[in-house]
Amino acid sequence: MMKPIRIGVVRFLNTCPLIEGLDKCADLELVAAVPSQITPMLERGEIDIGLVSSIDFALSSTPLSIIPVGGIACCGPTLTVRIFSRIEPERITCLAVDTDSHTSVVLAQVVLNRMYAARPRIVDFDAREGVSAGEATEDPWPESLLLIGDKVVTQSPPAIRYPYQIDLGQAWLEMTGLPFVYAVWMCRRDAEDEPKILHAAALLERQRLRNRERLDWIITTRAREKGWPDDLARQYLRERLRFECGPEEREALERFFAESSELGLTPPVCARWVDVSRALRV
């Protein structure tokens, strides 16, 4: 009997259209973590496939391959990846960043540099504790801050405190005319041809398509338990995000890797895609 294929997942509202129902599949074992921990789990061999923060393709110490059977992307505002600032973006010299995501940290630096000619110092910010690394101040909220995930909606800092806000999905669209891809399924490159990877790819794609047809049920079932109002969750999942990994998303990933490399944030890379065509025809 084949061992369950270990799938690293993130349990945000925006991952539900990809992962809802996967726990019912006997061939899969779900392993939950924050986005920044999925890649290290892949590198250590603790999971076989992960929903990986997209920039980790370029940053990983272990070569990875992208499995094009879904991802988390937007073509415009996302609501959940946002810079909050008390000062104008072009004056930002220090940006406290949510430690949950690597991709958003790099995207924030690309957007600030390309659109506002800003190159701020980056400091880690524990959004759950409200603490910046090495920054001991009476005010727990830093001058400029990047937040990601459900907490941007459910635990958003007071708007009056941050008059300047940048939705990074919208900024990327204005800058490039392309969607932005925050996360995609990936595996270790040395395992990309293994039968279990192709089998899992087929299961992931099947579940994504099934969830697309029952999105209203997912919203009704999952939004409130994650602290989202139903109407906002519906707008978010139906209008703001997209979950396929098609030609536009592939182009967008290549552009992001190029922009990041040009700023010296990551080494130059070309995306490598697992050929899942045979698995998806079965």
C-alpha cells in the first residue's frame, strides 16, 4: 500500500478553494503551516508537495519545480496583502514586515522601489504579538508596516493611524499589467517525475475544479470561522482572487522573478514547470 502523499498547506481563507476537501482523500496527508515554513519542510523532506510562497522558488536552497494545478493569484486588489504607513510611500526608510510570508516582503520592496523610488530597511514584525525585531518602543505599531493574510481584514490596524495604504496586488497590476501570483504548488526538483507527484497533481487539480463549483458553500462554511463577514469573503474569493495557473500567471511569475533579481533580492532564475499533462488526462 502506498504511503499517503504529504501535502503542506496554509489554512487561510484564500487557500480554501484549493485545499477544501483534500483531507477526505485517503491518498493524501495534509500538513498545515504558515507560508514561510512550507519551503523548509520541502527542503527537509517532511512533505512531498507544498503550497509554496512563490518567491521561494528563487530562494530555496533545494531546487524546486512548480506544479501548475492551481495557485493563489490576483489581477488587481487582493485586500490581504497591504502596506500601512503614517508617511508618504516615497519617504519610507524602514518597513516592518509580517514574518508569515516571503513573497509579499519581496513584492513590497519591488513596488516601493519601482513606483516610489524607495529602498527601505526591512525589519521583521511579529503581527500576532505586535512586536518589531530589535525595535523597543512604547507604540506597538511601527511607522510603516506590511501585513498579509486574514489578519489584514480581521485584525486590521486603525485606518486613522495609517493614512497611506498600498494594496500590493493593485500596485503590481498598475506597474506591469499582469496578475500577481502569491503561491503555487511545488515539489522538490529531484522528485518531479515520481509517480506519486503526478498522482497528487491530478488529485489537487480535481479538487480545485470541484471547489470552483461549490465556492458559495465554502464561503458560507469557512468565512465566519476565520472571522470574515460573508459578503466580504464572497467578494474576496469570487472577485479578487483567481486560483488557476495558466499562461498569464506563468508570465507573471517570470516577470516577478526578473524584477526581484534586478533589485538584487534573489538570484536570477527561470521557472521550471512539472509536465502534468499525462496525469491530468487520466
